[in-house]
Amino acid sequence: MNTETTSVSRYPLISYDDASPEVREIYDDTKKTLQLPFVLNWFKCQGSNPILLKGNWAKLKHTLMLGEVPNVLKQLIIYNVSKERGCNYCSHAHGIFADSMSAMISEDQNFKATEQINSPSMPVSYRTAVQVVTKAALHHSDISEDDFEELEKAGFSKAEVQELMAQADLVNMLNTIADVSGIKIDNELLETAE
């Protein structure tokens, strides 16, 4: 089997053409769900293990792409946690995704979500969610009832708060896989950001 590799990738990057039928089916679902014409390296580095890929994709798909909390907010949370932790792959990728959705937050054409994450032009509810969930991801034992109350005061329902907190768990998985695999940001993703 041919594989794409980079000098630092610790796992083989299984291209679409070299993937098994089971892995191709998952790859197709990632492309359709994420509305991308290519398979991200984050998935390719798991392409030699269909069971792992299937489980991790199911978790990512249901936690990030479905639910009541806007996807742009979830992307901002993952971007911020990844940046704070120093996960280059995830901060770069999710920053691109968040910035591509900036129009969902502001009509200002110069508004870039990742650059305005802590500014007054970002909705208070979004700033609150990013701060609290970043704390949950980086220092989960420090989360208190006050943090949950702060999210509810910002306008989130109990179900949305649970969904937000699930992002803390998701980003930890995303960062771990990206960092231990040694993957680099996708050239195709960089091209979409230009």
C-alpha cells in the first residue's frame, strides 16, 4: 500500500486512493459534512486504523457539527484552546474554519473572528463561552458552579451548556491526535484561506 508521508509525521497519511473501501466511506462522509473537496490530514493519519478513524470521526461529527450551539462558536473554542495549548495543526485549521464563518457574527467585511475573539465586537455570550470552555479544557478541575452560572447568565440553556462543555473534551482529543501524530497543516486548507 502506498502512503503519503512527511518527514515529521509519525503515522502514515493514507490517501483517498490508497484507502480501504471502509476508510473511503468515512473519508467521503468527512468531505461531505465539512464541505471540503479533500480529506484533512487529521483523518488521513488515522486511515490505517478504520476502527479508530470511525470512532473519532463519529465523536467529532456529533460534538462539533451537530447540536444547538452555532458551529462558528464551537470552531472559535477549538481554535482558542488549541492556540493556548500550542497545537499548531488544530489552531491553524480551526482558525481557518472560524474565520470563514465570520459573517455569521458580524456584517463588517473586515471582521475576522479569530482576531476579534476578546474584543467588544464579539458577542458577550461568545466571549463568555470561549473563556469558560477554554478553562474547562485546560484546567477542568478548576471549573465551578460559578462557571456554569456564568454560561447560563450569558443566555445558554442547560442543554447548550452541556454541549459547550463537550467541546472541552473534543478539543483535547483533537489536539492529542494532531500533536502525537506530528501532522502538518493541509496545503489545500491553506489555499482556501487565501
